[in-house]
Amino acid sequence: MELIYNYEYDHKKSIRRLIMNKFGSLKADLSKLGRMLSDANILIAATTLIRCNKLVSGNIAHF
């Protein structure tokens, strides 16, 4: 059986890993500052920082 490399799957896996690493560092930094946010908001911020660097939101308190 021939093994086929799935670049798209591997690329998505590495992007997810980068996002989750950023999530962890943001959560740790916020914890040190005493400013905890929900995991959902931290994940949105981490995804934005890794994927596109821009976020449009009406929630200026968290972002």
C-alpha cells in the first residue's frame, strides 16, 4: 500500500498547534495580570493573532 502525504491535513494540524500554544501563553499572561477572560474569548484572540492580526468586534472590553 502506498502512503500518501496529506499536506492540507498536516498544515491544519500545525496551525491548530500554533493557535493552542498562543492560547496557553495568553491565558497564562492574563492570569498573572489578574484579568481572566473566558476560554472562548481567549481562543478568539489567539486565532486572530495567528491567522489574520485583525478582529472586528463590538466587545471593546475584552479586545
